[in-house]
Amino acid sequence: MKVRCKEVLEYLYRQKTENRMNGATLIELPNTEGINDLYHEGYITIARDARRKIKKVSISGKGIDWVKNNSAESSNTPKTLEDALLLAQPITVSITSDVISIKIRDEIYSHIKSFLDSSHYFTAVEEAYKVVRQKLKDIMGEEAAAAVFGENALNSKHWENVFGSTPQTGTPEADFMRGAGYIHLGVQYLRNEKSHTTATSLDKNLALHYISLASLAYDLISRIDSDTEQ
């Protein structure tokens, strides 16, 4: 189990057993990967608000059993759920002059790691875009961004399923969703170009820019859980 997942479970277990609390409130965080992992594995349950944002997290019976069987008692359990997530999160982002180190989505990195390790950067980029398109297909049943967002990212028909709401046109929220649509359109056409071009040598730095775009596109449609709300 990942370190951040272990920290979260220990915190929730202590809340339930020592403080007699059924769950913990979660403030908005840039990354809730540990929460999502635990939810999909059945270690926690999640309550959401009307916009499907996570508002409360509770440990499940499976989670309690795991803590009892696998976790040593510690006085250093984080004081809040936010601390548990952030404390266990390694520092993976850095800026040194004009060199910026970022963390891309695990779903993408795990798929393209072998291509990066072997310096097949063209293939790594193409495969990264395939992962993004598959995620869109998992949500909407359609992998082409143009079919979901429209050629000019003006189609709001699917915003509810992708983002959790359909704000009024002209609002900042609607502008964000349209912007995300444009990013996915970029992924679609850049991927088409790669798929219809013979693989060639691709500069590593340029490849990483392409992959960062793929990671952003994936992240923007992964902010809400597409599973049935619990």
C-alpha cells in the first residue's frame, strides 16, 4: 500500500476509535490521489455534495481491518486528513532557473515508462495521448474530443458527466470547461498527426512538453469520480 494511503487510513481509524467520529471533512486539495486509490479498493467511503465534490471521507470495515492487521500504533498520526495527504506526498515539483520538474499522472507514466527508458520518445508521446483518449472514452463512451466538446469546444451537452456541472455560458466556470475542451481537442489532433506519421527521432525536451499536455488533459477530466455516488 502506498505511504499516503497508509497515512490516511491511520488518521481515519484514529478519528473513529478515539474521537468517535464517523468521518472527516476534506478541504479542496490539488491532489487527492490517496483518497481515490483507497475508495476504489473499498478501504473508505465518500460522501459528496450536489456538485459531486468530496465533502466527507469515512473508513470502511475493510479499512479498519487493514489498520488493525498492518499498521503499528504511532503517536505521529497526522492531526487532519489534509495533513495525512500532504505529509505522505513526496516533493516531486521543483523549479531551477528555466528547468521545471513536474509530476505527471501515474496512469500515463506507468504506460509510457518503458518507452521513456529506451528513449523512444515519439512512441511515448503517441501512447500518452492514447491514454487520455481512453479516459475520455471510459467516461463518455467516445474517445474523440470533437465528438464530446465540439470542434470549437462549445458543446456543453456532456459537461455534467465530465466535470460534474453545466454552468451558464459566459461564466468563469464555463470558460474553464471550454478551455479544457480545447486542450482535449489539441490532444486529439496532435495524436492524429503522430498516428499518421512514420515514427522519427523526437527531441526529449519537446516530448516531455507533449506528455505534460497529456497529463494535464487527463487530470482535468478526472476531478470527479465517474462511479455511482455513495
